[in-house]
Amino acid sequence: MVVPSEIAIAAARGDSATVLAWLDADVSEPRDVNDVDEAGYTLLYSSTGGNKRMHYRHLALVRELINRGADVNKRGSATVGLLTYGLLAHDLYKVGDMDKYSKRLYVFVLMLLLAGFDPNRSDSRVLTEATISAPLNTALVVLRHHPTRHFLKIASVMLRAGASLDSIWNGKSVEVAMQALSGAGPIIWRVGVHQRVEHPYWVAWTELVGEVRAAGGTWTAYRRQSRKDVLRLRSLVVRGRARSRRCATGAADPVIGRVLHLPNELCWHVLQFWRATSDAIGEPEVI
């Protein structure tokens, strides 16, 4: 069934009551949460990109539609994926408190990824007719021009969800895409020093990419690397070739001094509760 224009407009306003009432109406022709409007857009698209700002009422509607089975990978007439549509459909330059607003977009991206959004399905015509861009490239464009903690977390969580570092922009790698963006976005000028300094969040992302590449190019390999380092350290501890005291304070290190000296079964039991963290954002993985 074609979604009426007034229902699509209600979705764009974040009017959950009107949208859900239409879906739940007792009519002869069944209404599906993945039906499209006359323009070919699903209710999920309308509830994210068809408004000037994404408010929490829009996030509530997105969550409800996903809970009802909305397909986060269905595009209809859209040339871009839902994540790109949701991030680029708004004029971010007119946002006042970008830190607060980027947190909403981070919640939006998390909901999509947890619902099975494919982070490697390329978008077409994001910037020009000839551009083919992966969702990760969209996240980098936003991070480069509006560097906030939550935009950094969006790019990071996409890696955790399986986004590839290769072929993210016209068949080119993330490193090439980052070089193309190097002349864009805000920069910092050091007082008294004639030198351009990159924004700390962009630097953190660059370092994270380097660490993931060094670990094997995937988040899974990067996540396991720190655990491998601990296993190597335990091997040295067991053989008496590693100190169990901190050099600066002389105090016993709680991990080396206690955990790594435990018998194998107990040691593995303790370490299985250890969640890998990102050096870029310093938080446990979400996906």
C-alpha cells in the first residue's frame, strides 16, 4: 500500500501517534511498516531525513518502526543508504550546540547498526553523479567538518560493526579518502607558531585507523591484539621475566601481581570479563 503524503509528513515531524495509528488501523488492505510513499521513501526514511533537525521524538519513532520490523537496508527510490540519508539530510552548519546534536545522531546510528544495517553497502550520488561512497566515508566527511566526540564515536562504532577500510570512496581506501579530506574542515593554529595543527578528534581517528591497519585491517583483529599482548605478558610473568611492580611508584601492579599469576583456568575466567577498548575514544565496544 502507498503511504499517504500526510502520513509521510507526520513521520517527518516525528509524530509517532499519527504514524502508528495509521499502521494499526483496522482496514481491509494491510499496511506494512516497509510500505513507501509516492516518492518511493519508506516511513523510516521520512522519520530521519525529512526534517530540518533530528529531535528525540524522531529517534523514538525510528526505534518504534525498527521494533515493528522496518528494514534498515531498504532504499526504495533513495540513492543513498539510511545512515547517509540521516546524517546528510540536515544542514549541520546551522546547528547551535553540535556536541549535543551529534549525540542524537550517534544514537540514531547505533539503532541502525543494532538492527542489521549493512555498513559496507555503497551509496551512489552522495556528492556528485560520479561518486560512489560507503557509509564510513559519510561519517568521515561529517567528522572532518564538524569534529565532535560523538562523530568520532560514529566512525569508530561503524568499524566495530564491520565497516571495511578498503573501497570506501570511488574504490579507494580510507587512507586515500582521508587525504582527500585533509584540506577541509576546521583547523587549529598554534599561538606564536606558524604551523597548522589538526583537530584532536581527527588525530584520534587517524591513530585508530593506523592501529587497526597494523593489527590486520579489521576491528576484530584490533580487538584481539590487546588480548594477545596480555597473553605474551603472562608468558613472561610465569617465567619470571617480567616485573610485578610499577616503575614510577614501586607499588605492585594488580593485574601482573595477582591475575596473571593465577592458575590457567582462573586466569582465563577473570580475563573473559575484560572488554577491549578503543584507544581513540577510550570506551568499551558497543557493537
